[in-house]
Amino acid sequence: MFPFQLRYAKIDRQHKPIDTIRQRLMSDKTASSLLTLDVVRTGETIVVRCNGKLVAGVNDILYAQVSPLIPESKRIVLDLTNLARVDSMGLGTLVRLYVSARSAGCSLELLNLGKQVRQLLGTTHMLSVFAIVGEHGIKMG
């Protein structure tokens, strides 16, 4: 149990199990409308098109869909063309996926970064960590 969940448990006077934070913040229907994923397999490469926002409450959707693909692929490309916003939780999810992929010998690359995503990765000095792919599949960094 995480420390912040323990604080909530102490506040609960009836000692009932506390819902997960994600369930408390938004329903599954709302969460799924914030982030949708389309997975396309082409040979040894898997392209995951992200649509919407990668923010707190929905970041686990990306991890749950992409992490099982890591062992069966040499290269995973996250197409962020239609990703409007990423917050710190979303950034954490990208880093988790990167570490998982790297430890499994898989390449995780980002494609078509929007202005906000590029700025967030630059501010946190994570831009140099990820392989950035240009429009025609050419690695940019």
C-alpha cells in the first residue's frame, strides 16, 4: 500500500476498503474517452497511435496496453501525433515503458511530438533519452 493511500484509510471511519485513486478521480468511461490507442503491427515493429491526453487517471491504460507487447517486439513506436497533452504522470508512464523496453532488448521510439510534449521532455531533460523519429521513420535524436 502506498503512503498516500494509508492517509485516506485513516480518514475512512467505517474502515471499508478505499477505491483506487483512478476510480475516485473519474469513471472508466470518462478515462477511456481521454485516451484511446490504436495498435498496428508491421513486421517486427509495432506502432501505437495515441489519441487524446496522457494524464493522471488514464496513464495506466497506455502501460497496460503497451507493456505486454514489449517481449514480442524488437521495436515499438508511439505515434503521438494526436496526443494533445502529457502531464507528469504521463511522463512517468513513458519512462516506465522505456525502461521496460530497454531491459527486454526492445527499442521504444516516439513519433511526431507535439509542442507541449516536446517542451515537457525538454524541460525534464528527457528529450535526449528517447529516440525521436521523424515523419519518414528517420531517427532524429
